[in-house]
Amino acid sequence: MDLRSKINDLEQKLKIQMDKSDKTVKELAETNKKLATSEKMLSEKSERFSELEKEQKNLKEVKSKLDEEISSLKSSKGDLERQLAAANEKINAIEKDMERSKDSLEKLAKIKEDLEQKEREIESIKKDLQQTISDKYIEIESLKNDKNQAVSERES
């Protein structure tokens, strides 16, 4: 009986151990499923991480190119601003020259008006002189005639 009781105890312990073993096998199977799922997720995450790294590298290259382009554009902007400043200076100089030319033209127009006025005065004086000369010529002729007549009268 003692042996029987030991066998029963051992059978019960064996059954408990078998139950534990079955439970552990089930847990192991579940853990293996979880592990497989985790490995699959890890693989997907690794792929996604690789893709993100490639994308990050591409973005860095794009950023680098954009930085170069910005630098180039800033340089071009500076050149254009200098050209604009030079052009504005030239425009200001031309405007000053135009203003001086305008003043000169106004002076020339005034001089031309004065000249035309003087020419009219000269023409008027010429006419007066011609009239005076003509009058004097007539007077001289008249005096000649009077002299000739007086000489003739004296002679006769």
C-alpha cells in the first residue's frame, strides 16, 4: 500500500508536471507566435527604417542643393542690387544732365527770341536808314539842282 500510495503520489505529480509541461508547451507556442509576429514587425520596421534613412539621405541632398541654390541666388541678388544702384546713379546723372540741357535750351530759346527781336530792330533801323539815305539823296539832288540853278543864274 505504501508503494501504491507512492505510485499515486508520483502519478499525481507526473500529471501535474504533464499539465505544467502542456501549459508550458502552449505558452511556448504562443510565445513563438508572438515572436514570429514580433520578428515580422521588426522586419517591417527595419525595412521602413531603411526607407526612412534613404529618404532622409535624399532630403539631405535636396537640402544641400537648395542651400547651394539659395547661396547662388543671394549672390545673384547682390549683383543685381549693385547693378540697380549703378543704374540708379546713371539715371540720376542723366536726369541732372537733362535738367542742365533743359536749362540750356531755355536760355537758348531766350537768346533766340532776343536775337529775333534784335534782327527785327536791325531791319527796322535798316529801313529807317534806307529812308534817311533816300531822303538825304533826294535832298542832295535837290541841293545840287539848287546849286546848279544858282550857278546857272550867276552865270547868266
